[in-house]
Amino acid sequence: MSTHLRIFSFGGNELSPMELKDSAGKSINPDIALQWQRTAETSKIVANIIEKHPDDLFVLTHGNGPQVGNILLRSEYARPILHAIPLDICGADSQGAMGYMLAQMSHELHMRGIHRVVAETITQVVVEGDDPDFKNPSKFIGPPFTKDEAQKRAKSDGWLVKCYGNDKEGNEIWRRVVPSPIPREIVEIEAVEAHLKAGIIPISVGGGGIPVVRVKPEVVGDREVYTCNYGIKFDRPHKPGQPPAPVYTGVEAVIDKDLASALLGTLLRKRAMARGEKMDVSLTILTAEDGAKLNYRKPDQVDLRRLSLRELKGICEKNPDAFPAGSMGPKISAVIQFLENGGKVAYITKTNLFEKTLAGEAGTTVYNDSL
């Protein structure tokens, strides 16, 4: 008998309302109350999905771009009196706070007589220190700005800023960018499995995970020394030929949550197979758009409803710019990576269109034609 595991990767709009403006047309940065309310709305919809698919397992993941940006803003405004907060700690902070908000889904499930706990797992994700994105940052974080506002922040605070896209009126949206290295390992993968086995719905790789790198040991005399950030050291007796201990330290980066979610699904499936268990895994990327589109927001826009992995890769090979790097591009990359590594099917859709997407009436469905 096969188990179906569904991974839901929530975009920023599912947990924090985007593109809000005041009466003067100025962007509004959603406060905590607005974030709670949006997360509560999302929780109701996902609780309905869980209720309709009682035999499936679920893992929840989420982005943290707006939230990390807010944490950094608070840190920068407080510089005269408080220490700065590095990006890895920002990621950990956002995992805890957003996991706390998203865990209210437990309440929605209990209202339906489904006695399951939704719980956050603080998750470290391993990246490589020489990843090229450290030299050419690509990850958008924080609130939107006009071009003039963004360039002023770049000059005053040393930010790297890029154009994120256009709003519904066609005005340019600019945001801060930071390094986004490719995720390679998930340190707490066993904790996620333990939650699933216990019937808990885990929230994992929040914000893509806390970015860490492996620490290479240095042999000093007869000791093997691991030096982490802030001068913290761990050591043990050195034994020739023994593998390095799994020691990690944080780096200044934010990991793409969809790539981390794809990795999570791949690892959970492979580890289940290694135990002799059959597990089908699907990845659902929940975003503000009704699926992927060609010629986005142009007169000849085309909705991509259902296509194979081979067809999607063909589109990308024919036109590498078919999906913009600042929006749909990373989602498409995550879908391809997930399916190439044995995933069964992937969806890109809006939360309230999930059931219609399963029926082929909305969203984008990409199936693995090699299975």
C-alpha cells in the first residue's frame, strides 16, 4: 500500500497580504494583526483540504521574504541602541513567529473533529559556501518600494536593490535582494519524519530554512577543532580516517522556500524507500497567481494548465526567459528539480483553487511522465 504525502509550500501572500495601499496610493506594510488574519484565512482553506483527503500525510512549508525584511528594518532603525541581527538569525526568528501563526490551523482542524496537531520544526538547511549566488544575490526580501525609495536605501544603508516587477497599474516595484544559495541538505529531516509518524502535521523549512554551511575541522595536535561563528569552538580527539562531525554554522543568506520544499519532498520519499515503504509525494506551490503562464500579463498570455515534465523542460530550453527570475522562475525550477528526483506530480496554484486544480480546471499541473 502506498502513502501519499502532500507538501504545501505557502507563498508570502498566503500568510501576509501583499500590494496593500493607503488612500494616497502609498504601499502599506502589513502589521501583525493583518498577518494573523491572512494566516487564519489560509488555515481555514487548508483545513478544508485536509478534511477532504483524510488518508494523506501533509507537510507545510512557507516563505518569509516580507517578514525577514521587516526584521531587518527594525534592526536597522534600532542601530543607535541595539546590535544588528544577521540573516540566519532573522530566518530563525521568522520560522518561530510564522510557525506560531500557521499552527493555528490546529484550531481549524479541531473545529472539524480532526484531532491533529500542526507543529513548527525549526529547520537548518545546508548550503555551500562557494555558491555563486553569494556573488550575485537574487533573493527578494522585505516590503516593496518605488525605484527612488529603493535607490535611496541602497545609498544610505548599503542595500543591493533590483526591480521585482510591476504592480497592477504598471508601476515598477523595487525590493532589496540578498544571496540565495541552493539548498543541499536538511539537518532536522529525522525530526520531520518523527512528526509524521506521530500523526503531527509538521511545518518545516520555513523561509527556505536557516542557511548554514558545514564547518571543516582543523587538526591541532591530537584534537580535531571545529570553529563556528563568533569564535565558538567544538573539539574532539583526532582519529585518522574518521569522517568529519556534522557541525554547522550560519551564513548571511535566505534560501528559496520552493527549492527547499522540493528537496524536503525528495529526501522524505527516498528515506521512506530505503526503509522499504512506498510513498508517493506531490508538491503544491501556493502563490498569488492561478498557475504558471507564458507571456505573463501580455495580450497573448497563455495559461499552462496541464503538461508533462518533458514539455515544461522543453519550454524552458526553447526560451530561458519564459518564466521571470523574480517571480515564477524559482517555482518552475523547484517543480523540475522535484519531478526529476522522483516526485509524482507538482501543482502551482492559489490556495482557494486547489480542488479545482486537482480537477484540471485551474492552476498548473506538471506530472512526471517518466513514472
